[in-house]
Amino acid sequence: MHRRRSIGLPIILSSVAVAMAIFLLTGWIIVMATNVESVKNTFGGNTWVMITGIISFATIIAVLVLFTVFLIREIGEVRRQIGFIDSVTHELKTPLASLRLAAETLARPELAADRREQLRQMMLDDVSRLADLVDGVLDASRLDGGKEPGDFDEVALSGLVADIVKQLSTRHHMESGCIELELEDELSLYVDPHALRTVLTNLVDNAIKYSEGRPEITIRARRRPADKQVEIAVSDRGIGIGKADLKRIFERFYRVPEEAVRSRHGTGLGLFVVSALVKGMGGKVEASSPGTGSGTTIRVLLPGRYVA
């Protein structure tokens, strides 16, 4: 089994190396400054030699510092990628095991018709879940390569949201009334339809997934004529996000290092895809949360190319 290494040792060694280099440079400058006459006698009129030495030493320190920062970032990225692989492996194993069990059960000739239908629906749900996982990984790869969004078209927001809510309510076996809609009437957007569907699906799915017990979710959409934008907000009363993690949740592979998050299905790509797609449509996305256990609100701001 692959053993994950701590980044503590590389950080400590790099910090010690930088500290020693700074100490030596400082000592060099102090010695030179307190022994000016001796230095002049030693170097004569060639004080440029001393100055060149100091500049070279400072350059080496700067390069060492940059290398240390780069090394720490790369180690962090590798650890996130390992976490992503673990998450994807788990995400694949669960529905595949379920599909295998369902297929074996369907092979029984004495199985009742209603049970067969139940298993068939369960298999379709698992296939849908696998398809969503593959689509998410492909979207992340495409967006990471800098590919632009697709063609823009007019999208009726109320119809799109209603379709997404119905789809996710069925998938998560939610009762009616868990998701409240507060949408301005006849609000249509001129955007990439596939991108907007992916954004809203990911946000609502996250709100459901990170809720405790019965989900309480609100989806709001309104025009903001003052700054010529349209605001779409998805709010929940779930596990919330700590202040330190709010700015990082849109990073690729990043998952909040809390047990309440780790215990749920996820790959760390959903919000990265959301952020990239929204930026591709000329908008921005932001997250807010009072803190852990107090719910989360994700706001998507799109340019005001709406159709009243």
C-alpha cells in the first residue's frame, strides 16, 4: 500500500537551509561593514568584487526561497491528486458493487416482478451516478486545458431549475418541499446551456449531499440592474464551511479536511468545474458560510445578458 509522506520534513529542511543562507549573508555584510579599512586594503580599489559577491549570495537565497515555495506547492498538489484517486476509486467501487449484486439477484427465476422493477431502477440510478462521475472528470480535464465554453443560447431559468430539482429529488429520494424556489418571473439568460445546467446541478447536488437529515435548500435568482448582473444563489442549512476553507473550495481536487466532508461521496472537482464554467461565461462565483454547522450559500454572478 502506498504510504503518504508528511510534508513536514521537506518544509523543515528547506526552512533550515534558507535560515542558514540568510544568516551567512547577514554575517558577511556585518563583517564587511565593520572592517571597511581591512576590506579596502585587501581588495584595493576593486570593491566591485565584494558587491558582486553580496549580490550573488542574495540571488542564491532568492532562488532557494522560490524553490522551497515551489516544492511545498508541488507536494501539496501531489497529495491532493492522491486524495482524488482514492475518492474516485471509492466512487467507482460502490456503484459497481451495487450493479453486480443487482445483476446476480435479477438472475434468480423466482424473483417477484415488483422486486425486479426495483432492482432495475436501482441499476439505472447507479449507471447515472457513474455517468455523472465520468462527465465530471472529463469536464475538469477539458476546463483545465483552457477549452472555451460552447455556443451561447437563450435559456429559460425557471424551466431549467425545475428540471434539475426534479432530477436530483428523484436521485436522492427526497420528499417534496425540501427545495424552495425564489425565482424572478420570466427570467431568461443568454449563456452556454450545457455549462449552466452543469453549474446548477453541481451546486444543488452539493447542497443536498452536505445537508444533515432532511435537506432545507433555497434557490434564488434575481436581476441586479445596478451592476448589470444576474445573481443565482443556492443556500442550504448543512454542515457549513470554515472561514479558512472558503477561498480554497474552488481549487481542483480540494476537499475540506473535516470528517463530516470526507465521509461523504466526492472527488474535489465539482466546485472547480463550477468556477471554471462560470468564468468561461464571463461571470464569477463566491461562497459564504457563517461557519461549521451553519450552512452554506454559493452565489453565481453572470453578466446581465438576460432576456426580460
